[in-house]
Amino acid sequence: MVAWGLLSASCATGSEVAPVRAALTSSTIRVEPAEVASGPVLVKLENMSAVVHSVVLLRTDAPYDKIALDPTDPDDLTKKGMIARVEVPGQQTAELKMILPRGRYVVLCGHVDHYQWGMRAPLLVR
């Protein structure tokens, strides 16, 4: 499963793609490296749990562990700066390939309970 974000076709411009690995468990997300250069980025999502995760990439200045999610508002994540979202079934992988400008991002599970349990990690694009 592949989800495309901002101007993915621009990745063919000769810029080196920055690889990021996001390991998902039933209650955590671990992102490595946590800092990459701006430009083309490929986030490889590896769901090591049996649970489906709705992985979201947000651009935000809010601390990654202080984002207040509203489960009653279906547009809540969009309002908070969502750039991409992909469903990753249990024991499956997916990719997010996009052009990211400098900024602070959060990789999180869009299921409110999962986010509250700790499924969130910062990603700094410099």
C-alpha cells in the first residue's frame, strides 16, 4: 500500500530521498531517524502488531505529545495540519513518499485511544 503526499512526482528532480523508518507496535511508534533534511522523504511504515493503525503525518508546532484530538470531529486532524494518512493493516507495511519543507512534524496513530496510549513520535525536517 502506498500513499502519496505533497508533489511526489518532484522526487525525480535528482534530490536524494531521505529514508525514515516508522516501527508500529500495538501502543507505540518509533521513528528513525527523528531528523531529516527537507526535500523528498520516504517513510516506511512497519506494523509489527495485529492491530490496524491509521498513521497520520501532521505538520505542527505543538509538542508531539500534547495534541488534543477530538474524536467527534471527522475533520479534526485536517484542521490540525494533516499532510498524509494511510491505513496500515496488522503485520503489513506501507509507504508515504512526499516532499517535506522544513518544519516540525508528528507521526501518530489517528485512532484517539492509540494516540493517548503513546502512538506518536516527532519528526524534525531541517
